[in-house]
Amino acid sequence: MEQLVSISVVVCPIALYAWSNYSKKRDEKKEKQKQLLERLVEHRDFPRLKEFQKALNSIPLIFSESKEVLDALKEFEFAMDQRIGFEREKLGNLFKIMYTYLGLEANFDVIYLTKNSKF
């Protein structure tokens, strides 16, 4: 019984520290993701601007663990490159997937959100 108490005295603080450190890193990453989404939405009317492109280029790093976000990014970039007329729809879809991934309410109309975007 003494050994169990001794082990608990050593293991519990280590486990608590590890969990605390993990939680802090997760929260910091989530905050970076929200800030990136905010920058994208701020510049959504002019997707060819340097600020928008810089934020767009950060998505693979900041959202690396989300296949859905990365797939939506690929679709948007393809639409931008090909100029096939679906740019607004693909940008709105990217925003919606990012909102959902971050657990934010996505109660917006995709068409409204991207209606002034100049492609």
C-alpha cells in the first residue's frame, strides 16, 4: 500500500503537468486558427490581395490536422486557378468548413458572406 501511495505522489503531478501542457498547446492552436479565419473573413471581398493570399497560404500549416479544411482549400484554389465561376461558392464552403471545425456557429448564408468578393 505504501508503494502505491509513493507512486501516486510521483505520477499524479507529472500527469497533471502533461495534461496542462497539452491543453495549453491545444488552446493556443485553436486561437491561431480563429485568428486566421478572422483575417480571411476580413479580406474576403478582395481575395487577390496580398493579406488574403498570405492568410490563405497559412491554412495548410494552421489546419494541418483537418482533412476537410485542406480539401476545401484545394477546391477553392482550383476554382481560382481555373476561373470556372465557382470561386464564391468554394470560398463560402471553405469558410463554413472552417467555422464548423472550430465549433463556431455557421449561421450565415454563404452567398451573403461572399457576395462582394472580387475575383
